[in-house]
Amino acid sequence: MKGLFNYDNPVWHFIGKFWDVLVVNVLWFICCIPIFTIGASTTALYYVTLRLVRDEDGYTIRSFFRSFKENFRQATIIWLIFLFAGIILGLDLWFTLTTGMFPAGTPRLLFSALFVGMLLIWLAMITYVFPVLARFYGTIKQTIRNAFLLSIRYILYTIGIIAIDVGILYLMLTMLPFLMMFGMGLIGFVNSFFLNHIFNKFIPADETRDIHEMRPIFADEDDAAAGSEGESSGVSPWQLSDAVRQETVLAAEPEESEKPDAEAGENQETGTGEQPETEEDEKPDAEGK
């Protein structure tokens, strides 16, 4: 009986997670009301749910609004880009199917298949882009590119995530309407189990539990040479990027700043007392944010 009231009890742990899912869904819904903030709100939701599946302690409300504030600019721009692209593709498909723009038969079928395919790519990318922004550091261009590459490289995960999301929505609208109280929070929480498994492939094993982290998923374009070296050594170039913490957003020190141990030993023997020179971390280009 004593263990029942222990907060470390798995039952209370389970209830606590669903309470967090309920809270984050309410926050997401409220912050989505202005429409143009849907991107920032979804990014903040995934920031919280990704932490929940990693069993990282933290204040749900505080974490949500910290991510909402810090990712607002990037998330809003990305959301507007995807919203505009989705509207264009949807209208193109609608005109193709309902108007005489294309003659019936093969031409209409080909164009319909083209626009459906592009909409599926759009859906796959939007499934990843906000979780990537919540978890990794990068510019808007890098974030969109990374979402596209992840959706293709892990195509089976992508299909599974979309299928599960459709299934949850179907249950909410038909057999289990009470799930609506969890809404997008439940969808993000379920998706985060798959996304966290994918993201961990690009994070060093000893850093998977860093708190408030925000790291680059791919190397910059200037690091293409380093990427080619990684490929030749059998290591994915996606894993060569340095970790970046979200609170400080500091770039990793360049390798040139590290002196060999032998050189340091010579300084001690000669009594010069010279220390290896190191360069202080500098903040990355702010244009990405």
C-alpha cells in the first residue's frame, strides 16, 4: 500500500505523462489560434513530447514557452512556406480533377498522379520539419533539407508515422471521441517514440540525455570535405556535426585549437609555462534563427 503512493510508482509515472500530454495539447491549441503561430506551437509541442519519451524531468509549461519563444522566427517562416506550398499543390490537384484544364484520359491521370505524389512528399516533410527544428540546431534551409532527407532515408518510419496519425484521428472522430482532449498532444507523443529513435542515430551515445540541447543534424555545406572523409571511413557524415546546447548555442571549438600532448610536455620541461592557445567558442551565425 505504501508503494502505491510513491511518485516513482510506474502507475503514477504513466498518469503523469498523460497529464503532461493533456496540458501540452491545451497549450498547443491556444497558441495555434492566431493561425500563423501554428509552426512555433507545433515545434514547442514536439520539444516537450520528445523530452517526455526520453524520461527527462522538467516543467511542461515552462519548456513549451521556452521553445515557442526561441524557435518562433524560424518556425513561423517554415510554417508559412509549407502552408503556401500546400495550398498551391491542393489547388492544382483540385483544378486538375474538377475542371477541363486537362483532357480526360492519360494527361489528366498523369497530372493527378504528379500532384498527389508532390502532396505526399509535402506531408512527409511536414511530419519531420517541426520535430527536427525542436531537436536540432540549423538554419531554415538546413532544417527543411534535413526533414526531406530524413523522410526519404527512413521511408518505412515515415509511412508508419503517417498511418498511425491517420488511425488516431479516425478513432478521435468516430469510436473514441474522448481522445480529443489529448488531440495533437497524443499524436505528437506517439510520433516522438519513432522520431526519438531516428534522432538518436545522429547524437553521440554519451550525449543522448543532454538537457535543453539543440544540435546540428547535418554538417554545413562548408564541411562537405569532412563529410566525404566520413563516408570513406564508413561513418555517416550526418554524425560528424558538433553538439550545440540550446541555452548557450555555442559552436564547438575548432580542432586546430588543441595542441598535442607532446608539445605541452615540452613547454613544461623548458619552464616556459606557455599554455596551449585555445579560441573561445563563438555563437553561430544568427541568421538561422
